[in-house]
Amino acid sequence: MANTAQAKKRAKQAEKSRIRNAGQRSNLRTFVKKVIAAVNAGDKEKAQAAYKIVVPIIDSAVNKGIIHKNKAARGQEQTEFKSKSYRLIPDTFSIYLVKKAGLFELRPFLWAQEKLLGH
């Protein structure tokens, strides 16, 4: 526990900023999830619109010190890739072979895209 007046004041300030930062981090995650949800739904226009909304929010979080600039760059790159991914094109559907437990099985191409994207 803080003993000096200065340490007590800093403890109060830290608690206030922790609460404020937690809300802003939560808001950031919510908007990123909206992009991912639109991609998973297959709605290309909605995904790209959500991406355009999330980019300034990520930049704002960097300026406020909520996240590191490298994390922001990585997050923007990943959400951009997901918003423009091949999963959004429904007529891209072909078959490829998967080796599973020593056997080959046929899988749709979209399944491969999901695996590459990590979904």
C-alpha cells in the first residue's frame, strides 16, 4: 500500500486510467469482432465497411497508448486480409486432396481457405 501522499495520488490515477483503458480496449475488440463476423457471414460489403470503421479506432488506440504500434499494424493487416479474403467469394469452390491419418480425402477448396486463415 502507498505510504506517501504522492504514491497514494499515483495509485488513484493508475486505477482511473486502468478502468478507462479497459473500456477502450473492449471497444476496440468489439469492432474487430464485427469485421470477423461479417467475413464469417460472407458479406463482403459489410466486412469492408466494418474494416474502414475499425482502422481509425486502432490508430486512436495507439495514440492513446492502449496498444503498441506493432500490434496495431499487425491487427490492421490481419483484419484487412480477412475482409478481402477468398472466403467471401462463394463461387470459388473446387476440390483438393487432404492427407489425413495416411489416407487421402477430398475436401472443398473453401475449407482450405478457412484452415489457412486460422478459422
